[in-house]
Amino acid sequence: MSAPVTRRDVELRDPAYVARLLPLLKLAMKGWFRSSVTGMEKVPDGGALMVSNHSGGLLAMDVPILAVAFADEFGVERPLHVLAHDMLFTGAADPFFKRCGFLPADREHAHAVLSAGSVTMVFPGGDYDTFRPTRVANRIDFAGRTGYVRTALRAGVPIVPVVSIGGQEAQYFLTRGEIIGRALHLEKLLRSRYFPISFGFPFGLVGAFPPNLPLPTKITTRVLDPIDPVAALGPDPDPAEVDELVRGRMQDALDELARERRFPVLG
């Protein structure tokens, strides 16, 4: 379980440090993945909860792609925080990720940064989403998780849906490996139920480790119009109904991106 959030945790993000990292990130995201992001100007002023699908397995590129686009649109001084798995905050990695604006994924961290007026990025589907098989690569599925809706309602901020296509083409994902994960008790060891099996370069068929290098797949991302749950569904909206609304709009947008995509990897 994550440690209690403090104001210092929120303030650990270092804009100057982020600015030094951005040129390298931009080179990788624009060069290798030919990333394209549209609609970032739709993110409203003040606190907002960006909600995205998650793609690419252990080497998902959603965060750096969105971080580069966010900084290009609003500058590094505007806070952007990312809620991430606890594993990122072990050992020497902890200060690095926190200086970049990452925080352990729990509702108290999310509420703290949203209440402070920061934009916060979450991936409700988590490992279930990023390890999804290639056959369902273009399906929005958060595995029934609606905690992000409760977080937005508690903080009184809009939800900004984001969809991305191409990341799940970085290698071929066969299965999440739930049965293997249960047999190895991974949930207790790594807070994950999955032992994903995939095929890619350079190791071929692998089970979680070592991770294959991502192919130079073109990743296209679209930021959608913000959703005010109260305005859309009335006072005290049902989180399940809000989730259905959010995922529905995301699925429509992802379906449109899929129709526009001509070839796997090439885009």
C-alpha cells in the first residue's frame, strides 16, 4: 500500500528537470514512434482528470507521448502528474519518477493533485489493459474499474478522455497469462495478476521477461472533449453510468482512428 500523501509529494515535480528531459523524449517519441497528438488544447484550465487506454505491455509509451504533447501545448510550468504502479517507486527510481511528476496510483494522491489544480493522468485499465491480446487491441476495457470516476466526482473536476492507437502493435500479444500469474502468486509479489506472453524482437516468444524491444509503430493519440459528469447526468451521478459514458465516447473515437489506420505498425 502507498504511503500517505503529503504536500511535499505533490511539490516534488521539478519543471526544470522535466524541461531537460523533454528534448530526448521528443526525439524518441517523434522519431521512433512518429507520434501524433491532436486535441490537447481541449484540456481545461485548473484540475482535470485525463483518462486514457494503455498500450504497449511493459514498455508502454502512452505517458511520454502525452507528456511531450502536454508540455508543447501548455509549457513545463503547468503541472502534469501521472498515477503509476508502485513498482516505479522502488530504490533509485523513486526520486527520478517523482521529480517527473509521477505518484503512486491511489485515490488520495489523485485527490491531492487535483485539488491543487493539477492535471492528472490515469490509466484505469492498468496492466489488464496494457497486456490485452492483439486480437482485442482496439477495445476500450477497464475491467470494470470505476475508481477514476469517484476520484473526479470527489475533486469536482472534469474527465478528459484520451484514446491512442498503434501502441499495441509494438509486438504481438498472445495472452495476459492470468493462469500463470495465479500459479506464481504474482499478485502478492508484484501487485499484478498477469504473466503476459508475447512475440516480438529480438527475443521472439517471451513470458513477461526479458521484454522485447518495441517495433517502430506509429502511435496516434486523440484528446477528446472534457466530460462534466454532473452536467451530463445530473447531480449525484452513478459512477457506473459515468464510466459507461466515458468508455462509450472513447470507443467511438478509437473505432474512428482504427478506420483511418491503413496498415499495422506503418500507420
